Amino acid sequence: MADMIERYRWLFVGLLALPLAGALVYLLSERFDDPPPLQITQSNVQLGEIRVYVAGAVVHPGVYPIGEDKRWIDAIQAAGGPAPDANLESVNLARRIHDEDQIIVPRVGGTAAAAAAQGPLVDINAAGQEQLIELPGIGEVRAQKIIDSRTKDGRFGSIDDLLSRELIPQSVFDDISPLITAGQ
């Protein structure tokens, strides 16, 4: 009998190991089953709603949720409207809202630096017509002139090239110079 056990020892080991291996595979496979399906619930943030920061000469500065199809004037109204000393002529009230915009309404007698903080600078070497039109004093015609000059005469070396190429008058340049860049 001992001779038979010695002879079939590996067979007995295999017969014992096979069920153990099967049980181990079964137990481990249950751990890696698909997770339960994700349930989506409606939150208090609506689709198409973004947040903007309104500061400066407004009644209630702060961060406001607003529809993405709105304009800067709507964000200023959400902040309680302009303060009595607000210089609204320095702000492009018709500019479209973008998520994470920072809108700073300068006070009468404020500096141009406040206007520069209103958002990222517009790169006149890369901006499309829609971006250029958002600048104060730049309409469709001037925006197209800037794009045509950029295409025909090459990149702008500095923002002063808008004047040297006679694309805009000095008064418009004074208004937009804190808002634009000629890139790197």
C-alpha cells in the first residue's frame, strides 16, 4: 500500500490541489465583479450655468452663477448693479460671459489697470474675428482689417503695430491697449 501511495503521490496531490485552486479562483473572481451602476441625481447646478466673479464698483461684489448665454451687463446686474461711482464706459457691457471670468468695474477716475484685470489678454496674432469684436471700438470691419494685415504683412511685433499699420485710431488704441498683447 505504501508503494502505491508513493507511486501515485503526485496524482493525490493534484486531486487535492485542483478543488482548492478552483475555490480560490471563484472567491477572487467575486471581488472583481462589475461595480453597481452609477446613479445620477439632479444637482442644484443647472446645465449651461457658469460662475463669474464680479468686483469693483458694484453693489454686492462676489461670485455669481449665471447662464452661459449672458453678457457682462447681466453679471453686473446679478451683483446688485453698478455702484454710483462706477465707470461703465470703461467696461464692454456687451461682452459675452465665459466661465471663470473676472469682471472688475472700475470707479470714475480709476486706472486702466482695472480694465486689464477683466480677463485674459487678447492675442492680436492669434485672435479670431469674434474675439477681436469683443474689444471696445473694434467692430467687424476693424477686426477683419487686423486679420487681413496679419495675413498679408505677417505677425505683429508689438501692439503698437496696430497704429503703425494704420488699422485703428489712437483713441481706440488707448481703450484696448490694456486688453491686448502681441503674444510671445
